[in-house]
Amino acid sequence: MEAPAVGTSLIIRVETQNSPNAFANLAAAVGGAGGIVSAVDTHTVGRTTTVRDVTITVASDAVGLAVQAAIKAQEGARLISVSDSIFLAHLGGKIHIEPNIPVRTRADLSTVYTPGVARVSMAIAEDPAKAFQLTIKRNMVAVISDGTAVLGLGDIGPLAALPVMEGKCMLFKQFGGVDAFPITLDTKDVDEIVETCIRIAPVFGGYSLEDISSPRCFEVEERLIEALDIPVMHDDQHGTAVVILAAIINSAAVVGKRLEEMTIVLNGSGAAGTATIKLLLLAGVGDVIAVDRDGAISGDQQYGAPHWTWLAKNTNKNRKRGLLHDVLKGADAFIGLSAPNILTGLDIKNMARDPIVFAMANPSPEIMPEAAAPYVAVMGTGRSDFPNQVNNVLAFPGIFRGALDVRARRISDGMKLAAARAIADIVGAERNAEYVIPSVFDPRVADGVAAAVEKAAIEEGLARRTLLAADEENAAASMVRG
């Protein structure tokens, strides 16, 4: 499988002869191979040759190799070295740890370590709840994966999954101010994963489970929620569900439909699909029809997987049978969490008036927006190069920010619903067919989601402290850090 590389920049150091058109010919060869020269920096100039660092944008690894071959084939050109901007960004990892307080004097050392730290340790021993005030547990989430369902790459193992988990930690910090640390586990055994997570739980204020394959992810999450008193959320399931619900809320408003009157067809009833269906139903959607490879899931059939059994009992009220193309007729909305190019314009044309389509297979959606355009009323994807990008970054930083700030014992369905409505509210009255979901860079999102989650946690009795206490403690911490 070719690794995805969207807009990768190669920095190629190349030596060319000091002759007319030498570099122009080189640039033409790069263009012919599919590369785009975006910057040129002269490194050294000699009497007969010039060495340049040429930055070239390529669409894939294959194009990158073709560009290198084209340069090597140029008469009088010598390829000296190749650097990849993505690999350069990952050198040494993408995150690191820094102390909050500098240690410059013996007094500083005595304060942060022995003997001063003993007082803090004894205080926590007497009252374990103080660990939330006096340690990193207050603002630290573990991003945990076994590397079995990573992005579109599949089961690539814990070492190869580590860069992805580092990236997730960066997003936690950048968008929610949440400290996060990657934990990739060298086991696929559910019992071992659960036991390991329970044993390291004293360090962390919450767990974000990532890229654990279905159906094992259901059991891992359920058992950890039951065993621990800190927020645990499998983001592939619930982050996806929250953002999709937010998009559906605003899409329904754009086309003038009520959630309780809508029928939604969801293709791809795995972990994310099941969680999305459950949240849609909790939000009041009239009916959801789950579809998988063999067709619609229906209550008049038997299924081996427990989550499919739940879907059979709680969805598809009219027990529609058939493949996606059959059950999509007359539906108000389509949600795709499945495979590319499985939907046609005719399928959308056969839906109810003003059809809503969220095709989120990546990088190629179930139908490309340009193919859907003549028939669709609202269109969204998981891609950043089209309007209405459904991206989990809109949800998980704010959800954990809110849960940590009130020290919630868990993340409830009510907190997820509150998060979805908060995301939808960011768009508000400005919503239109190409703006039903805010940008991931909208600074209002994380704070809005956090506030909604905090309120819901307090109302449900899941919070261990009030917002006033949280504000006072945050202010005190800021004063200490100077």
C-alpha cells in the first residue's frame, strides 16, 4: 500500500552546470514528472557548477520518486540529497516535556524535589483527591492505542502507530490546552490492554482511546469506563458521532426538516457508525437504517456481532431489506463511513427532497462532491479541500477540556449531545449549504464545547468540582507559573 502524501514537499539539493537554460531544463523535467517547484535557494556557486536547494511539491510518494528519476536523467545534473518535509517535521518526535518551574538554585531543587516534595506526597496519601490539584493528573490525558486500526493503514502495530498518537497529543494541546501523552501498547489482547490501562491510571486525568480495531474497541472502552473514575472515550467512535450530529442538526435546519421526521441511511456500521447511530437516535432522529456489505441491518434477521444485534433491535423501523441503493430511496440523508465511490448521482436523485449527503471515506469519499452537486442540497466530506469538513478535532479537545475542568467521572451521552449542539451553535444563524460545520481553526469551538460539557456534567452529577472552583484553581496555577 502506498503511503498517503497530500501536498508533500521535497527539498532536493541538486548540482547543475553553469550553462544557459540548465536550471530551466531541470524545472521543466520536474514539472513533466508531476512535481511543482515552489522555492529555489542557492547553496553554493562555483566556476562551473551551482548547487541549489529546490523545494518541490509532490502529490504522492510515487510522484516524488518520478521527480527524482527525472532529475537524475538530466544531463549535467547531480542529485546530492533529498529531504522530505513531513519526515523532517517528525525528527525526534513531535512533542516533548518541559518543566513548569525552572530549577536554578538549591532552594528550587529542595522545593520541587526532596525534601519539599515529601510534604506534597504525604498530603496526597492522606487525601488522594489532591492528586488532581498537585500533579499532572489535573490536565493530562493518555492517548492509548494498540495500532490495529490506524487511519486508513490498518493494523500497523504500536511502533508505527506512535507518530499518529503524537499528532493527536499535539491537537489536544493546540486546540484544547490539554496535556497529552502517547501510549502505544504491544498487545492485542483485550484483557491485557484493560489491565495495563487500569494500572497506569493514577498518572492520568482521562483516557482517549485511539485506533483500536472493532469489535474489540467496544469491550475495551466499556470495561475501562466501568473500572475507572476518570473520563474514557474512544474518539474514533464518539468524536466522529458528535461532529456528524452537529453537521446533521445544521443541515436539517438549512433544508427545513425536523430531526424527528428524518430517515437517515448510514453505510458502514462498524465502531464509528454504531456510535453515530446511537447518538443520532438519542438526539431524536426519526429513524436510521444501518447498511453494511450484505445490505440493510434489520430486526427480522440474526447477527453474530453484539453491536449489530443492538442495531437490528433499535433501527430500521420498517425493516427495509436490500443493498444501499435500495434502502436509500426516499431517505432524507446519507452518512458514509465506509468505502470510496459506492454512491452515484442517481442514488442521490432517488432520495427525498433536498437530500443531505456526508460522504466521509478518506481520502476518496463515497461520492465526490462534484458528482453529487447536481442532486444534493447539503454535501460534506472528511476532506479539508471541500466545504463542510467533518473533523474530530472539532470535538475531542473541548470535550476533554470540559471534563477535566470539572473533574468528571466519565463522559456521558448527555455530555456528547451537549458537545454536538455547541458545535452546531457556533455556526448559528450564518449556516448555509456550504457552512453547516465550523472550521477546525475557529477559536470559539473548543471553549464552546468545553463550557457545554462542563454544564452537562454538573447537571448529571458527574462533576467533582464546580466551575467556580475550577476558575479559582486555574488562576492560582497561573500566578505560580508567573
